[in-house]
Amino acid sequence: MNYVARRCAAVAALLLALTSAVSAQEAKRITILYDAFGAPSALQKDWGFAALVECGGKRILFDTGNSAKIFEHNVKQLGIDLTRLDAVVISHRHGDHTSGLAYLLEVNSSVKIYAPQEAGFFKSRPPQGFLKAHPSLPMDLRYFEGKPPERFVTGTPWEKGNFEIVTKPTEIFPGFYVITTQSQKPGTVEMNEVSLAMRTPKGLAVVVGCSHPGVEKILEEATKIDSRLYTVTGGFHLVLTPQDQVQRTADTLHNALKVERVAPGHCTSELGFAVFRDRFKERFDRAGLGAVISLP
């Protein structure tokens, strides 16, 4: 390659980098990468959830869907570069939100992954009380022969993962927060779930995975950061929920929490979609696979 060609290539690369940086700075959107409904497209539908948040110059992947193969397909179809992520948030341990980690870690094993406190999943630290000593025992019945271990964390299916466990509300970037709530509902009692909240000029934009603790409970926690709730996107976990209870949830978000917009997806249920669409009317955003939710 001659000198002129090399200079042209270098300038082109610089312009591309500058364009990408400007685009990242200007983007204010949530793109749905994984779900079981949406407009017909080349994307593959499946039960599960994943979304890409682009706001304030940051690119944050939220959850990774139910299949690494389908997640990879959808990511490539949408032209998303997973090597350019600033962070990843995993809402909870269920496979329909974590399975795409296998593909993510193939292409970007260094990105920080914020995950809930869950024994046996995300390199969490078990409670120190597990090692409570009973000095009357002989050494062969003492954990680690009575000495504090150098490493005391749970195993994980994703050894390459750079996990940071979320145990309290944390500002991960200026204006970006991860919050954790615990489910007390049958089937998921004591399961921790992490959600993402971002400041916008009109209030918080909140992204939820399945809302096992209850979407109301998650949003109430978010109001400790900012009482203004602009939008909530993701699964509201209203599958198999009676209509009157679904209606109460919609009313709580609309009347008590004063949520400006909703973009329900994943496990909200078709009944849930109908109820929230009727309740929020023009402030209901379709959040199916491939949808782009604009942020202010």
C-alpha cells in the first residue's frame, strides 16, 4: 500500500471512529433484542428477554435471552457490536435471561457484568455464617481446617464472566443506577432481581427483566433515586395472573406511581398488554422484538 493509500485508510478509520463516538453520544434509545412477539422480520422470536440501552454516551446490554444461538443471530441481524459495550446487567438467574452469556463471553469476556446476589450462579460470596466455627470438633470436621479460605465464592457456568454482585442501589455511571429487590412471591421467594434506572430530562427510564418481586415494588425502589418515573420497559410478570390483579397493577403504575409511559414485554402476558394499552392509551409503547423505544 503506497503512502497516499495508507493516509486515506487512516483518515477513513478516524472518521469512522469519530462517527461511532458521536452516534453513541447522541443515541437515546432502548432496542429489544430478544422476545417472543413483535412485527415480522428476519429476527428470531423466542421466550426470553434482552435489550440494548443507548443513552448518555453509554451502551449497556440488559439480559441475554434464552438461547445463545438465537441471541447471536438477533445481535448480528441488528448489526450490534458487543465488543463496544460499557457494561452488562443481568436481572436474575433464570435461563431465559442468562443463556446468551455464552455467546457474549466468546466475543467480549472483559466487560463488567452486574448481577444479583445468587448462590451458585454469578461468583457470589456465600454468607460468612456458613463457616461458623464449633471449636469442640476435631480438625477433620472443621471447614477448611478451621482457617479462613483464600477464596470463598460460589461456582458459575460462566467462568470467564467479570461479575460484580449488586447488593444495594449503586450508581455505575453518572446518571445510571442498578437497583436490587427481592421476591417474596411463591416460586421465587428470596430470589434477588436487578433492574437498571437511568436519569432523563423527564425522569427515570427503568428497564426490568421479569419483575418477580413485583413491578410496583421495583418502581417504588427506583423512586428513592428520583420520584419522577418517565418509562418502564421489560417484563412485568403477569402471566397466569387474574385480570383484576393485572388491572390493579396497571392502575398503581398509572395513578399512584405516576409513570408517564410503559413499554411492557416478555412475561407481561397478552392480557397484560391489552390492559396496559387500554390504561395508558397513547402513552403505551410497543416493545416487541426489534422495537426501538425512544428516550428523551
